[in-house]
Amino acid sequence: MSNDVEYLYRQDSDFWYLTGIEEPGAAAIFRPGAPERERYVVFVPLRDPRVESYEGPKVGPREAPAAYGADTAFSSDELLERLAKYDRASRSYSGYLAGVEKLYLSDGGDAEWADRLREALAEMRAREAGPPTVVDAREVIHEMRVVKDADEIALIRRATEISARAHTLAMKAAAPGKYEFEIQQALDSYCYANGARRMAYPSIVASGPNSVFLHWDRNDRRIEEGDVILNDSGAEYGYYATDITRTYPASGRFTPEQRAIYEIVLAAQKAAMAEVKPGVPHARIGSSSARVQVEGLVRLGLLKGDAGELVRNDGHRVFTKHGVSHWVGLDVHDAGRYSVRQGSRVLEPGMVFTIEPGIYIPANAAGVDRRWWNIGIRVEDVVLVTETGFECLSCAGAPRETADVERNVQAGSAR
Ligand SMILES: [Mn+2]
């Protein structure tokens, strides 16, 4: 972060998914064909009393099998040698890669280590040894991560419950004259006080003219009377993310224009959500939402032309610059493909994703009357596909109907 100050370490999501090991500098080998008790091998840094006198106790190679459920463990320094060691006398390799048919490899983003391994593999190949096939393991792991199991769903559910309640508190904290970061503080601190180790991403509190900026996270503007406040925030709980956006009027009551836009966004979200069930293509969420949004904007005179035609030509993109849905899991924009060979991926029970239509009208928008300027509205919820349909994990916890949103902002101001 700066001189002698470091950010809180966060493990690589894939590595965490497979091991649950948070320690930096760790590696793992999975050997499905190996004898029992030799299949899961872990490498962690050697313990160093000097380092531990600063940073506290660590899990070393000796403690790792018990701490992490590994069959065996070694020091990270030994990783390359234990993968492949060449014996000149016998001109043969020993180590975990010797005789291996196929290596599934992920470097965890450690480019320096990846280079050294690649060199070792090239040397092996020159001697006609080593795995003939090397596959990028990320593709496989990311596929596994798309459908969540019961434990993962429980963590996402908890992250979402905490964050939804925090959004309600943020609404109550909102008022003209306050700074955006005060609203952020109300939301984030509730999450931290309820078991979130960190936020899943920097909270966005975007008021008035900032509400049209998708990645506004400076959060340093003083909120004014008549502003909308777009708040996109979600906690991380047990390494799992959530992603919720609520938009509310700073003064406790939407202007007619703000309300009209809000009603379109909410209707688009509900239409898309109603489609969710196993067997439906994921892309339908975007198309249903776009249709309702465009019809609404045509009705208000903000778009001109035939609604169907406009949707076919991406007309909804005029006031929206982002996709309407992404997977949610260990990463807030979670791993996994959205399309397969046949086209859009089909929904299955255990998939978790956002539905987040939005309309953003900046000042000086071409051909738009100024009463519509500086209105950015997004409503974003997290949805779980069930056997028969869907469950919205965030809808009940964080109000999204205009009357409920207004009531919560007013309840705060009255205090
Ligand atoms: Mn999102």
C-alpha cells in the first residue's frame, strides 16, 4: 500500500476454492492416481521466528497436514525440486511430474514462479520426459465454480443478508448536507460489525451528477437537496461476495422525473427476474429487461421509434452502459462462461447472479430536456436459481419499491 504498510492479503479465489488455505506463498498438488495419503500435497513457507515476531504465528510445513487436511506438506522452497528432479547418473526424472500424463496448471497469477516452472517443463521436454499435455486449470475450476453447493450458498446468503440490512441503514443515514462517504461509512461499518472481513468491492455512493458514473467510488461529494443517491455496495463474508444497488432520493421524496425513471428500472428488473428458472437461457435476463426499459423510455419520450426495433438495435444502450447480469460467488463478478457452443448458457439450480438494470442520464444529454439531467438509477439484486424457479436473496432485506425507499429515507431524517 505504501512504505512498510501492506493491504490485507486476500487469497486467489481459485486456490481458496480448492484448498481453503489463506496463507500467502502456498501451493497445492492434487494427484488423483496416487496411493492413499499421497494425493493432496501442500507447500507452505518455512516458519521464520523473526517474521513471526512481527506478524504472529504461522502454519509451517510441519503443521500444515493437520491444519489444512493435507496428506503431506513441504516447504514452498522445495516446490520446483519436488515437482521434477533430474538425476544425471540414471538420466531420469523423479518427483511429482515424473510419468504424469496430463498436468492441469494454474499459476495463481504468480508470473515469476510460472516462468521458472515453464523453464523446468521445457527442460523436461528436451529430455523427452514430463507431462505430454499441460492444460490451463482455470478453465476447469471456473466451470466448477458456476454452480454453487449448499455451503457456498449459505455464505452468499449471509453476505447478502448483512449487506441488505446495511443498505436499509444507509438509506436512513442519507440526507442533504452530508457527504457521500458518510453514507458509505454507515453501510460498511454495519457489514464489518456483522462478520464481514472486507467489502466485496469499494462501495459506490454516487449522488446527483455522480449517479451517472458507473464506477464512482471517490464518494467525496456533499449531497444536495433533490439529488438521487445511487449506492452500489456489498460485503464479502467467508470469502463470498454479494452485490446490491439501491437508489434513493436524498430529500426523502423522488421528483416526478426520478420516480418515472425508477419505475421503469424496477419494472425491467421484475420482468427479468420473473423469467428465472432452470432451463432458461441466461441471455433472456438481458433481453427481457431491455424490452421493458425501452418501452418505458419510449413512453416518456426519451427514446423515439418502435420499441421492438430499438431493442434489436441495442437502443436501450443509449442510457445504459453495462450488462444486466453477472455471476456472483468468490468474486463479485464471478468466474465462468456466459455462453457455450450452443449460444447462451442455460440456467441450472445453484447458479447465483445479479439482475441490475439501470438508466443514466447525464447533464447535457443530447436531445434530452434538462429536467431529466443528472438522474442515474440502478436497482440490483442477487438471485439464486432453485429447482423450480428462483429466490431473490436481497429483495426482502433491502427495500426497493419507491414508497418503501422513501419511507426509509424519511425515517432517518426524522431522527
Ligand atoms: Mn453488479
